[in-house]
Amino acid sequence: MSDFANDSDFRDRIPLSQQALAARGAPYLDELNAAQREAVEALDGPVLMLAGAGTGKTKALTTRIAHLLSTGRARPNEILSVTFTNKAAREMKNRVGRLLGQAVEGVPWLGTFHAICVKLLRRHAELVGLKTNFTILDTDDQVRLLKQLVVAAGIDEKRWPARQLAHVIDGWKNRAWTPDKVPAGEAGAFNHQGIEIYEQYQERLKTLNAVDFGDLLLHVVWIFQNHEDVLAQYQRWFKYILVDEYQDTNVAQYLWLRLLAQGHKNICCVGDDDQSIYGWRGAEVGNILRFEKDFPGAKVVRLEQNYRSTPHILAAASGVISANEGRLGKTLFTDLDEGEKVRLIGHWDGDEEARWIGEEIESMQRGTRGLEPFSLDTMAILVRASHQMRAFEDRFLTIGLPYRVIGGPRFYERMEIRDAMAYFRLAVSPENDLAFERIVNTPKRGLGDKAQQKIQMEARSNGVSLVEGAKILLATKGLTGKGAIELGKLVLGIERWHGLVQAGVSHIEIAEQALDESGYTEHWQNDKTPEAPGRLENLKELVKALESFENLQGFLEHVSLIMDNESDEGEEKVSIMTLHAAKGLEFPVVFLPGWEDGLFPSQRSMDESGLKGLEEERRLAYVGITRAEEVATISFAGNRMVYGQWQSQMPSRFIDELPADHVEVLTPPGLYGGGFGAASGGMTGGIQSTIHQKAAEADGYNSPGWKRLQSRSQKRGMSQPSEARNMVIDMSAISAFTVGERVFHQKFGYGAVTAIEGDKLDIAFDKAGDKKVVAKFITAAASAGDDVPF
């Protein structure tokens, strides 16, 4: 074990001058509210600071560190303060420095879990078979190493990709499972060979003197569990432990903290169980829920005074989150003015939703909504799934509205979209060498660097395109084996797709054919990594985008304009991001589109995790609403393209949980027969009658963009999805129904037709109430098995 007495991070540091501090007093305490001060001054024993959204948790946490230092309760090196991001660690250091009037670079143990564990592991590397100068593998290196082991084990890497195994192993490490501790229930993982390869992988890492990110915690936890002397030393040194975002900790992080706090139990955890939204990456909300059981006698301080949002916004968020059973519970309040009610509006499809939000943003920017003008920088659109961004990006380009995507690439910059676009470009122009270079071995075709160099050389020597060069190479037998066969298929495919373009075949059909025949769609269907479903959704969204264009060429030009639309960084821009990326941020104006069952809450999340998944989705809704400071707008669409087909959508069940007194309904009259979807069906009953009535009276609403929306609804029936403008209506489907006939709808259930107008039916549903529905979504009750007479 290293000599702590000679360690710069553990030598006694001279505390701040006690006389100077006594003379100055502790003015920082006067800046706190009663609950914050209680949490700061409760220095001894376990403390849970249950901090709601916008309640000043970072202020309370940093003030607590300053208080420990200024009162002489701890030297800087005796405080362990853990965060999840480097940004949060820097912010805390800066704030503590400002509170004490000096820099606090001398607080050596303030940082992220990984940063602190790296320092600990380098001190004790020999205890886990490593040298102190070990290297840390990034994700690509990790996958490359695992791929070697997968291939060596004789496993089909296409069917069982190494990236999937990397995800499995990360999950095991998050639970602090070494290979010998992985439970029998996991034995079937990765074709029943996951545990065996995990063991081989760990041995290979030791041979390479390397670790991955999961090892940083795993190894330190193992050291603490198996070397009591080492653990006892750190328990003595770290007299006070502070943890930020405790609700986001995984099992390994939880065990690490518990082991260190076992001695003195001076641990203060700050978090909000209502904002635990990272279960999909190993976070355990149960860690914060059982804090009082883990640390008997713990003091729980609730920070409930919100400094961010108006009362209406807080009440709406509280109404939604109160439906969760697994929570500690708290009631947020604010001294701010009442402000705007949360606005709720339904649209007939996603494109209509994007148009309306674009117009509303422009109106709020001009200040024509009866409020002070808002800068574009103060507005954000928070989506549940990344594929929702496409409609907004396209719309904002059309109207010249500057935007930025936070937390990820813009839609058309995503890897799978760029790959698909390369296939489309080759279909239009086989001479496009850049596109060919991108996809020649994507998905894998056995065409490595040497094979691609041969194609390049053949093309250059003959002065032709790469596609033509590939043809010459194949004709002269310059390439053989699997690579030659697959290259031949690709070249033939490009020729076939180009022929379809020249023949005037539907560009949508060409796009789907290119993605299918190239094996690109199948590539992501077979991929078992957690990112794969999202990439497939993005590809489907890309094909849907083609519907608005006459041909592939026009679409490609449109995308080129989008990619060239990176305007000056100094310019004001609307922010677009996922709800997950928005955590920790705040904006005066927030739009929350796509609140429909299946999209939000996510059907995949509910299918995979049941009630647990639904409760995490509800916490995500709570996070979304509480990002708003002044104006929050929730919207949903009655029809949305799902897996290439139009489907009627049910408004999110979370809409039913919004308290009616804090919601203003903007839904056009008649859009949902005077009510709207789930809200008029009354899943919880808390909102149905009031909002149903408000929706019926919404024709009095006169906000900017509203008249344009009404004007469009008169030109095109509000119940008619926008794609109907470019499609031939199936007259047989319309004439198949008569007034009084019993019919069936997949989501709304059974009902009776009360009126017919063109391709739209007014239907009185047994449980969902009166609704207007497009005829194509309806079947006769008899064919649906309904034997009940009307």
C-alpha cells in the first residue's frame, strides 16, 4: 500500500485562517432558505437532501462544502465530493471558491466517480494484477478487443456482434459483478458464452495492462471488499462524503459509497427520485429510495422551494409525477408570479405540429402573443425520440428559423442517415465516388483496405468512377473470394437502382429497395446493441421524409441545403434536444411535442420494463415540464407515420394526469369531437370534464398562428392527415360505411357511425366518446368479432 504520509493528496493541508473566517463570519448562510440552511448545517451523520427540480441543490451542496472548510470541521483533503460530470465538478469548485473568497484547487477529491477511482486505482493497481501506468480503453478499443475474442470462440460476429457483448459486460460491471460473481440467471447471455468471454476479456486486459471504464469502479470496489486495511485507511481519511445526483447511481457506485461511509457515516447524498431517468444505463432509483434503511437515523431534508418555474408549471408537473407509486414524495412551491398556464394543443399529424410550433416560436420572438418578446436562445423543443427532430429541422429550414441540436448530431448528420443518403446518391448518380467510398463496406462485405485500394487504383488508371473501376476489377479477376462476390452484388444493385430512377419509378420505393437489397436495413435489424432500435426508427423517418418530394434528386438537394445551414455561432437559435439531454437545463419557453401513447410513454420502455418502465417515463415527463421557467406547451398528433404506415394516435396517458386548473387547452374545436383522446376518455378522471369543456370552447382562443391554423383547417379538413393532399382517397373505404353502422377501431374500440363527411367519419365510441376518424382506420364491427347488436 502507498505511503499516505508522503502523498500530496493526503498530506495535512493548512486550513483556512480561522481568525479571518471568524472575523468575517459566515455570510453565505444568510443567502440560503430555511431548508437549504438546515441541510448545510447538519454536518454529522447521514443526510439525504431531497432536492426537487430548480430548488437550488447545487447551491446547498457547495455551501455545505464551504461550511465544512470554514468551520474547521474538515481539511480540504478530508472531503470526498462526487459528481457525474466534469462540468458539474468544475462548477462546484468555482462556487466553493467564490463562497470562501479564494481558489479551492486544493480540494483534491472533488470530481467524477471515474476521475476519483482512477486516482485510487493507480495507488493500488498491483492488488488487481495491474501496473500503476495502466491504460484506459475507450469504447472502440473495447469492442475491437472483444471482437477478437468472439471470432476466436468461433461465434458468428454478424449474428452476435461484439458491440452487443460490450453492452452486456458494461451492465454486469455496473452491478459490480466480476466474472465469478455473474449469477446463473445470466448464463444465457450472448449465445450462452457471454460469461466465458467476459472472463477471457478480463484476463486479456490484465495482460495488456489496461482497463475499460467499467473496471475503474469494479476494481476499486473489489479492493475495498477484499483488503480491509486499504478500506479502513480511506474511511479514516474521507471524514465527509458528499454525492451529487444520487438517484443516478448504479449498483457499483452505490457499493463504493456505502463501503467508504461505513465508518463515520458522515455521508450527504443530494438527489431527486422524481428525476431518475437513466435506468436504461444502469441507474437504480432504489438507491435513493432506501437511503433511510441503508443509514438508520438518517436526516432527510426536503428542498421544495422552486426558483425556476411558475406555479402553474410546478402544479402541472406535480400532478403528473404524483401518479408514481415508487417515490419519496415532496410538494414544490414558488414565490414567483402565477404566470401562464401550461398550454395543451392537438394536431392532426406530426408535420402540422412542427408547422404550428415554428409559427408560435416566430410569434413569441416578435412579442405578438401578449407577452414580452422572447429570444430564440430562450426557447427549446424537447422530444422523446431523436427521430422526432426531423420534422422540426425540415420545417425550420423552410421558414429560415435558426436552430441547434444539443446532446447529439442533427438528424441528417447521424451515421445511419449519412449511410442511407449515400445509397440514395448512388442511385441518382453512380459516379458519386464519395458516396461509394462511404458504403462500399457498409454493411461489412469483406472489402478491407487492400480491396478498396485495388478499386481506387483501377479507377484512377482507367480514368473512370469507382463503380466503373470495381466493374473492371471484377472482370479482370483482380479480386476473388467473398469480397468479389459481395462487390459484384453491390455494383449490380447500384445499376438496378439507377435504372429505376431513370424509369421514373416511385422514389420512395427505390429508397426502400436500396436499403433492403444492400443489406443495410438487415444490418441494423440484426444488431443487438441498445442504439439499434433508434437507428431503425431514424431510417423509417428518413423514408417518410421522402413523401414531401417529387423525386430523390429534389430530396438530396433539400438535405444539402440543411447540411449547409450551419449559421454563425453568434446568432440566436432555438434549441432542439431529447428529454434525456435536457436534464439539468432550463429555458424560459419549452415545447413538448409528441405526447402520444407508444411514443411517450415509449412502448418499448413499457414492454421491456413494465410498470418500472412506465414510472421512469413519467419521471421523464416531470423532467420535461420542469425545464420550463415561464411558458410550457404540450402537444400531440392525432395521426402519425409509424413503421411506414399512418396510424391514429391516442394522446398520452400523462395528459390525463395534468391538473385541469393549470392547463389551457388550445385544441381546435371539432379536432377530437370537442374533446381529445385520452383526456375525454377519463383514464384517471382528474382532468376529463374540465378539459373536455375547455376544448369545446377553444374557438375563442386568438394566439399568433391560431388564425393560420384555422385557415388551413378550413382548406383541408382538420381530421385529414397532411399526406392526404398528395394521395388518392380510397372511395371504396368511404362508401363501405353507413350512418348507424357498428364499427371497430384498433385503439378506440367499438362504436357507431353518427355522420359521414368525405373520407371522415363521426363515431360515438363506447368508451372513448365522440371522435372524428379517417375511414381507412376503421373496420366493420362484424369483421372485428363484435356480436353485440347495435
